[in-house]
Amino acid sequence: MPTCRFGPKFLLVSGVLTMAALDSLALFTGLGLSEHKARETLKNATLSTQLRDAATQAQQTLGSTIDKATGTLLYGLASRLRDTRRLSFLVSYIASKKIHTEPQLSAALEYVRSHPLDPIDTMDFEKECGVGVMVTPEQIEEAVEATINKHRAQILVERYRFNMGLLMGEARAALKWADGKMIKHEVDMQVLHLLGPKMEADLEKKPKVAKARVEETEQRTAKDVVENAVEAAGQTLSLMEQLRGEALKFHKPGENYKTPGYVITPHTMDLLRQHLEITGGQVRTRFPPEPNGILHIGHAKAINFNFGYAKANNGICFLRFDDTNPEKEEEKFFTAICDMVAWLGYTPYKVTYASDYFDQLYAWAVELIHRGQAYVCHQRGEELKGHNPLPSPWRDRPLEESLLLFEAMRKGKFSEGEATLRMKLVMEDGKMDPVAYRVKYTPHHRTGDKWCIYPTYDYTHCLCDSIEHITHSLCTKEFQARRSSYFWLCNALDVYCPVQWEYGRLNLHYAVVSKRKILQLVAAGAVRDWDDPRLFTLTALQRRGFPPEAINNFCARVGVTVAQTTMEPHLLEACVRDVLNDTAPRAMAVLESLRVVITNFPAAKPLDIQVPNFPADETKGFHQVPFAPIVFIERTDFKEEPEPGYKRLAWGQPVGLRHTGYVIELQNVIKDPSGCVESLEVTCRQADAGEKPKAFIHWVSQPLICEIRLYDRLFQHKNPEDPAEVPGGFLSDLNPASLQVVEAALVDCSVALAKPFDKFQFERLGYFSVDPDSRKGQLVFNRTVTLKEDPGKV
């Protein structure tokens, strides 16, 4: 059978161009295209058709051959024009030389893209496209001269190493409709007049700035950007400021057609008018998680972006569960996702489910078959995998046959994998005919056993957006390859088509967030569950004590970037410290205690000490702790034989006890038979009765006995999933010191009534949060973060 390429009109049969293709090849080379470029153009049926129509019309208008400059503009028009209705209109302007420069063509394409309605206002069009504007050589000379004078001193120093493109750009900005070649020629002439001919030194290459080591710069981690933001938080735009109005250059509701790449059909404008009548021009977004796992730090960015963009622009945001895969969905995931959205401070306009629309989605699938845009296929899943799967032998089966078979799928007459409904389109990544429906004999948590066929993401997502009249469908960059199917499916069914916008994912070093891999960690006993505080799921961060404001601030500092960002955990921890420093009341705790007896205690009974909740701002109140003859200090705050520079308790070196107004001085060291220090005997004096001590240490008296869990990074390497960095796999990279449990820590009694998730700063130790494992009289604390980035600092 002969092989065919290039579409129906431009055929290459058995490697030989047909007569039609040869005629088109001659036509394209006549426009100034090289033979190679002309042949490449022939491979694109849509471009070939548009270019042939444009060239034919231009020839008829000119009555002669087309010069190369006109041919270049015609090719640019054919390759960039999306609304084919405007082809003839724009060709007439090019052929008549009313549009004769690239800037004019760009302006014309932008004008017709943003004005899809008929008729076009020709006066306004010509004004916006510079039709009739004449730029004289004198004007070009003056503009270039002004630009060179502006940079004259730097040009004289750098000579021909100066960036001449800067001169070109500024001159073109001053003369919007000038011919670029004429500007370049004038720049070259004036620079030559200023500097004279190039000398030998001018021919030497400009020294290159030494490249930083790869491991220091990595893939745009945005580390420097965010570190600067952490150091100068006052200069960081709030999330609302980043998302408000024109900040993101998104389209306005109802102006979807102004978005580059948006596909316009004869029904588009009517559908947009109906859309505006329903929404009143309100911004509508949605956060659409799959209820098959727990949300993680990357989802926090998505939540902030979707809910934040709606909030910043007086809009609404739906929380829509993509519940199309009943095998993996569990009620606990639905509940946890709702809880986390609320925890981050957002309230959905409405909670919806893809399953709410199953009846409508099925009806549209039937309609898609009626329109010849979908078919029932019997290829198995393994046959569809890979980069170049074979086309389905059932692609062209009769409509009636597909309708009957699809009904049979719905009635349960096929086993799983035996039949699918596929859509007739090719996606950006080359994936051909994505699946719309598949057979699954799993009861659905909401619809029970009503359905045994379920729609896929590729089919469901855009149509649910359409039903809910979403204006901005915000998703991460990996969904960019699905944008064409998004537009195609809405337009194939003639329903309102939202606009999909992509942004970069947020990742963290030293972390694994894949649902499958977290399950492996749980199964291996490396972590307890999805909310283990060493993970970066949102429930884990909540349990560890991260305030939601800190996570939102972190997302704001990362920014709404298009590029994928991989951040260092300490940047998130810096945001946590910023919030907790102002919100976590102080208390005192001792992790490794040493008993201290004050032999000359100044009172017959314990004293009540007033301790400020926030020492830097005593207006925020005080709490009371007992001060008795027996206190406990950190074992590391005493040394019999201190090293140089040691400032805490030692022989001949007294220390102050924080908040008491007393200084203690060592009198005796009591040891057990093995020589280990058991306790100390000290005397005390008032702090103002003698020389000020070198240090003040924290202490507890009549304390609570609590459990304290100290967390560190779960993995030892930055990229535990990278085989080049961790050849043995992420499970081999576990940090054995990621959790240390202090079972008998001593905490002052001011925390006795603390509830789960209450947060404190334990002075000199770090920030801690009450764990849900706590019981009455048995408090458990999780260390959220240390006081400093380097926990080894004193």
C-alpha cells in the first residue's frame, strides 16, 4: 500500500511529490522560501493551505510575481494567523503595501485576535497598525543619533563590545513603524563614524563571566530570589498584590478570545455572551484535586493561586473533587482536603464533584460520537503506551456501531480493558486519540453502582470547567500538553470554552511528595502515616506546628512563577519563624535535665515568678511559674572543666536564672559511683547585688513531665529520587536521626492546659507544637523549627 503524507491536497506517494505538491513547492519558493523550508511547510497541511490561498490572492491583486519582502510577510501571516476568516482581509493590506513591515504585521495580527467580531472598523485598524504612517530616513537618523548620545560614554569605553542590540531596541521603540533593516543600517553607520574602523583589540572576545558550579546554581531554584525576599520581607509583594488585576496579564472575563492560542469558532462569541450573562463578568476559578491522597506543599501553591486569584479580583473559587477513579478514592481524603483548604484560610464558593455531572458528561460523549469525533476502540492499555503507538484499527468504524458499543459499555457488556471510548485528536505531546471513557466495575462512593464506565481527566476536566463557567482554569505546567485537547473538546461540542493558564510547580529539596512513594515509606515503617511531621504533606506540616500563614507567606515569596521552582526547606522554615516569633508565647523546657539545689533559697516556700509571654512586648501579658529551692537546668549548661569561651555555669563562673532576678554560683558537685554528675549544690544572690553574669540560662521548677519529639530531615540528600544522587533509591537515603524522642522532658507548668496544635517558643530551644497524641496529664510536643537556621549555634 502506498504511503501518504502531508494531508489530502499535498501528497507524497511512495516518496514522490504529486503534481499538486510540486505546484505548491514552486509557489512557495517563488515567495522567497528556500526549497528546504518550502518542503517543511508542505508537511503542515493547515499552514500549506493558508499560505497557498494567501499567495494566490496576492498574485491576483498584484498581477505579477511577488517580491521577497511581500512573500516573507505572507508566510508570517499564514503561520501566525489563527482566525482564518481574516486571511483575505489581511492579504489585501499586504499585497497593496499598506502593511509592509514586520511591526505592522504583528500589530495587525494582534488587532484581529482582539477584535473577532464582524465587521472590522477599518479606520481604527489602520490607525492601530500604522497604515499610511511614513517614517523618513531623517527621522531614523535623528532617533539613532539620540540613542547613541544617550550611551555615548559607555560606547567609547567598550567600543565594539558594546551591546548594539540595545541601540537597535531603543531606536525601534522611538519609531514604532520604522523598517528594522533601515534602523540597523543607520546604527552601523553612526557607530562607525563615532569609533572608526575596528581595531585588533575590538576583535578579541569579550571575557566571559565564570560560570558558577552546577550544584550551587542548580535548575532555577529561585534560591537567591527567595533568600533576598526572606532577608527583606518588607519588599515582598503580598500574594493578593501579585494576583490582583493586571499583575498577571490574564484575560478579562468574557475576553477569552484575546488569549494567544485560544481557538475561535463561529459559535465562540455567542457562547461568550451567554457566559457573561450567567456570571456577570465575575472571575471564576476552581481547585480540582483528586481525592486519592493527601495534599502536599505543592498543592499549597495551587490553593493559594486559585483561591487567591479569585479573592484578589472579587471573584469566586470552587473546590471541585475530580472523583472519576473510584478504585483509589477514600472518604478520609475528601475530608482531609476540605480541612486543609479551610486551614489555609480559604472558603470555597461551592464544593462540587465531577460525579455531579456524570449524566451530562455521558450525554456529551454520545453527542461526540454523533459528530464523528469519538469512537469505541478495543486496543488494550499496553498497546496505547509508548511514544508512537499504532493508530487504532477501529478509528473509522461507522457512527452507529460506536453508538451501540458505547451503550453496551454502559450496560456492562464488556470487561475492564476490553473497550474504551477515544476522541479523535492529536495532542501537543504527540499522544493520539486520548481515552474519554473506560470500563471499571468499582462502586463509586457517591453514585454507587449506577455506572460501570467512568470518564478520564482529559475528557472530564475541561467540560466540568465549562459547566461551572470557570473563567481562568489554572493548572501546573505538566498540563500544558493537554491545552489543545482542552480547547478542542469544548469546541467540538460547541460549549463555552474557558482559558487554561499554566504555572510552575513548587517542589522542595530533601522531600518526597508522590502518593505512591509516601505509601512505600509508610509500608516500610519509615514514617507513621500521611501526617508524619517529617513529610511535606499539609497534614504533616500542620501536625508539626507550621502555621498556615507561614505557608501562605512562603507561597507569596516564591511568587506566581511560570518556571518550576525547587526550594530549600530552610526558606520555608524562615517563614515559619517569622510568624511564630510574633504568635507563639514563651515557656521554658529542659530536654536533658540536671538537678540543682539552691542551698540558701531566699524564701520559706516557692516564689511565684511572672514571666512575659513575649519578652520584647510585655503588653501581651504574663504567665506565672513557681521558683523553688530545687530547679532543673540543661545538662549542657554546666561544665566542670569548660573550654575557652564557655560562658555558662562552671567553677568560679556564676550564671543568671532567666526572669527570676537571681544569680546562682556553684558550691558542690554530687556524682554517682561511676563519676557521672547527679546534681549540683549552688548558692544564690540577687542579680543587682554583684557583678553581672556572663550568661542567663533557662530553668524549670516543679515541672510537668512531657514527651518531646525532635524532627530533622527525613532524607540525607537534596534529591532522594534522583538515581544519579541516590543510586539505591529513596528508601536507601533515609536519615537515621530524623526523629529523636525525649520521653521525660521537663516543661514549666504554664503549658498544663495546652491543647493539640497550640504553639510555644521554648526559650533557647526552638518552637514547639502540641501533638494530637497528647492526653490529659501527658503532653506531647513536636519541635516545629529551631530558633536559628543552624541549630548548632549558641
